[in-house]
Amino acid sequence: MGAEVVIEGLSKSFGSQPIWRDVSLSLPPGEVSVMLGPSGTGKSVFLKSMIGLLKPDTGTCVVNGTDIVRCSEHKLYETRKLFGVLFQDGALFGSMNLYDNVAFPLREHTKKSEAEIKRIVMEKLAMTGLSGAEDKLPGEISGGMRKRAGLARALVLDPEIILCDEPDSGLDPVRTAYLSQLLIDLNAQIDATILIVTHNINVARTVPDNLGMLFRKELVMFGPREVLLTSDEPVVEQFLNGRRLGPIGMSEEKDSATMAAEQANVEAGHHDGGTEDVRGVVPQIQPTPGLPERQGERRRKDRVMQILHTLSPEAQEGIIESLSPEEQQHYGVRPHQLVGAGQHAGGGAAGSTMPLPSEHHGELPAEDVANRPGDRAAESDSGRHTDAQWWSNQ
């Protein structure tokens, strides 16, 4: 299983310009996570800080017990071997063919024989769909193939953590879908911890186990996909829907006057840029048939069901409906059921639930409606007067 990354109080600035401050999160081992945020919020800087290419001002980043912010250069060099990095543009050496590009980390960091190197390189090229292209130069292949070659190179040291900086940038939707499937398949096969930086909403909604978002130099949220996809946090909802209406502006921050003017335009019938309301838990991409089940997905669902009772009724309903019938039975939940405060989904007494109020009539059961003083004495054999009934007769 991949390594866990625990980040606490991480801050970074360039001179007097803060990039982000006091970022704290944990990347669960063996799970796929995505970091979202408007352009210029420091997502790539965050990745580079995680592997020690940039030094944060304050905070800790602990990988397998090593704080890479304060460790020695030797320890940092060794810890970096746990990482595989896919850079935005692939970062391939233009004068080397794909075989030599992918073999480079093995020749640089190991003492393996050329025969062993060839076996590993050809295996990773096959895994990323590049068999037969090993003799081509980066300039002779498409952008999607360069991305996959960069990913193959990131995998040759069998990393426990894979960082992908906008792997979909410059790719058409079809190639992006193939790359998304490839990342899920890799996680199923090697159970690595994966962090993806992207602006692609479809990738964010269908690939990761966990979602986070940077905005206005802060980490707005980070947690299981089910929580963020059902969140009513304005900046998260605006970003996932791709709308102008909300806290994010062209220059990232938006003043109240601009927000008020945009709201007035929408109320007057002007389109706000979104195509549809995408809030809700959509199906996650599954491994290609024949590959093992993703253990990270199971661990995440177990974690979500433990906190289900802390979420809003709307979020609970969306999460429960996203489960298969078998999973609903396993966790002891049903659609249109609400997990009460102090209770936990998971079967048995801990999985007890309460029915949601009627979504069609907005009525509570009669025994749950409070009575005014004196009502109980006035109850007759034919029934009792509830507050709702009393007000309807006034």
C-alpha cells in the first residue's frame, strides 16, 4: 500500500507575496486524491513543496515518518525515491527516445543491469499503452502519448506516491477519459497514493476518492469525494458548476458590489455560464474488468459511513443513493433513511436509521408534532388536535 502524507500548518510565500498559508491535510494511503482551485492559487507550488523542490516557510510534511521540510539533504534524496511525478508537459528529454526517457531514473538511482532495466521499462511502457513506441522521440508523438510516457517514467521506481500536475492539460476529452481510466487501473494494481492537480471537473467528479480545494490562499475543504460533491460551500459549488455567480472572479477575489451586480443579472434572466447543476455523488470510475478491486475505494467508503451521521440530510441521501444495493445492506442503510446524531452506519445497533421527513407533503407524523398547553386534555376518541390543525382552523 502507498505511503501516507501528513501535512500540518504548511505555508509558502515568494518574498512578501503569500501563496497559501496554514494548509493541513492527510493524503490517505493507497487512495486517489484531487486538488482543485482557480488558476494561480498555488496548486503546482503545493506539489513542488511536497517533494522538497520548494521549501515551505512554516509547517511540516511528513512522509513515512520523515519531515521533508526539516530533514537533511541526504534524507530528502532518499525520501524522493518514494515519489513518482508526472509534470504538466511531461518534461521529457527531447533528444532521448521514449525508452531512454523512461529508463533514466533507473540508471540514475539504481545499480540494475541493462537487462533488468529493459524488462522494467518495457513493462511500464506496456502498462501505459506505449508498446512499440519506445524508439520514437518526444517530438514524433502526440501530446497524449507524451503524457503517458511521462507517467511511465514516473512509475519505473515503483513509487508509493504518484503526483500528477494537470495530467489532462492539452488533451481532448477522449484522451482525458483514457488517462483517467489509466490512473484508476494503476491504483488498482499497485495501491499507490495518488494526488492529482486539475481544473477538469469531470476528472474531479469521477476519478478521486478525496477532493480538496485551494482558494484565497487557504485550503477551503479536503475530504472524501462524497462530502465535497454534496457540499453547499459557495466556492466549491461555483467551481464544480463552472459558473460566474459566486465568490470566484476573474482575478480570483471578487468584491461584494460585483457579486451583487452578477446576482441581479442572473435574476433578470442573464445566463451565469454554468450548463447544469452538477451537485451530487456521481458514479466513480471503476478498474478495467479483470483487474483487482480497488482497496482504496473500500477504505474510503468505510470512512465516509463512519461520519455519515454528521452530514446534512441532503448529503446523507445522496451518499446512500450512490451505494449499490449490496453496499446499502452491508452498511445497514436504505434510501430515504436518515442516520441520526450519535449513530453510525455500519450495521447492527450502530447502523440504526430514522426516516426522512416526507419530501412531498412536508408533514411530520402526528405523534411527533408538539401540542399547545391544554391540547392533550381536549383530545377526543376520534383523534387529537395538533398545532398544524389548530392553525389551519384559525
